Amino acid sequence: MTTTSASRPVGELLRQWRERRRMSQMDLAIQADISTRHLSFVETGRSKPSRQMILHLAEELDLPLRERNHLLLSGGFAPLYSETPLNSPHMASVREALGQVLSGHEPYPAVVVDQRWNLIDRNPATGLLLRGVAPELLEPPVNVLRLSLHPKGMAQRIINLGEWRAHLLHRLRRQMSLTADPELAALWRELDDYPCDQPEPEIDRPGPGHIVIPLRLRRGYRELAFFSTMATFGTPLDITVAELAIEAYFPANPETAAYLQHQHHPD
């Protein structure tokens, strides 16, 4: 959704989100413990929902905080959730927590990104992933998905580019479905246009011995393999905090772990 969604009827927006979640009116009514008739009246504009009802339906639809604010504005109510700049004094504890996670993950790479995969912060170990990347791709704002798949970015060193590219594009499509963010859709189209000379599987298939899809990177004569985890803040009440995520990379085999440990503590 865009910021102009606030000028559209709240019932229309709720219906669009319900359909995006692939729920029938009956499904949502049962889940929200309201009558199908009442929900139908809300969606068609025959009934004006209260502030509490808008928030209740938004919760049942699992909407991002930003979209809940848009619904409230469309319904004639003030936004509920703030969007505090990360450098604000009020966010000191958040910045401290992010710093602790990044430093604590050494000697393995970790990054902090926002909802649109723009780089917010990183630890020094990520330098290993960024070697050979074109300088212009490191000019702010840095987008980590663009950095990964651009021909002048990490893609030139990714051994299993087709597999990794398909995985990232599938993940981005799922996020687009959940958020309806047009900027994510534009990013997906850009990334999808990047060249790739390897087959791209339509679904994630495990290779021999794989329990996750590895990122296999060429490092000189070595091959380094990683898998990653995503972490978010629990119960966020601020849009900025809700849209932050930490992607932490771990070695996928003992050889990679030994190499990273040696780089961190050379003999």
C-alpha cells in the first residue's frame, strides 16, 4: 500500500487486505468473532467501523504497523503507531541491543536491515562478503539484496548463484505478498532483470546433506559456505522497530568456521 491509501474508504482497504490474505468474509468474521453481516457492512461502507474495530480487524489480518496507521487514517482516526528515527535519543536502547547482537556475532557476518532491505548497520566480519564489490554499490543507501545479486556485486563470487538468486527472489515475493509494498515490487523487478547463467529452481530443493540453502562464496582458491537466520524485535510498538531485522550468517561447514576463526584470531 502507498501513503495515498489513507484517502480511500477504510472498508475497501480492509476488503483488499482480506482478499490478499486469501480469506473469505466468513473466515475473517469467525476469526474476529463478529458477524459476517457486520463485516460485509464495514467493507461496503454501510457501517462505519470504530477505532477499536479497525485495530481488531488489522490484528486478525496480521497487518504491518504502517498499514494499521493507514487504515486508521482512512477511517477518520489519528494514527496510533509512531515512527521514531533510529538516531533519536528514545531509541538508545534499541541501538544498544543491535550493537550487542552485531558485535556478539563476531567472527561471523551480521547485518541490520529495514523492511526494504536497506542496510542500517553491519559488523566488521561482513567485509569478507563484500570483497570485490563495485564501490558504487556501497554508496548509501545500500540495498543488501541488490548488493547480493548485482553482476558487479557479490553475484560474481557466488558459486551457486542460480540457487541463491531463486531463494532470495522467492523470499522477496513472499514479503511483497505480506506487505503490498510497491517499493519491494519495484526492487523485485529490478533484481529479476539481472543476468544469471545458471538454472534457477522454481522451488527450494535440498542438495545432498543440505538442511538449509547454503550461500557458497568463492574466496581465492577456497569455497566458503554460509546459512543465515533472521531476527526481529518481539512485540514492537513503533514502526521503525517493527521494520528492523538482523540477518546473521553462520558457517555451513567446519572448513568455513575454521577459516573465519583464523581471520578473527590469526596465529
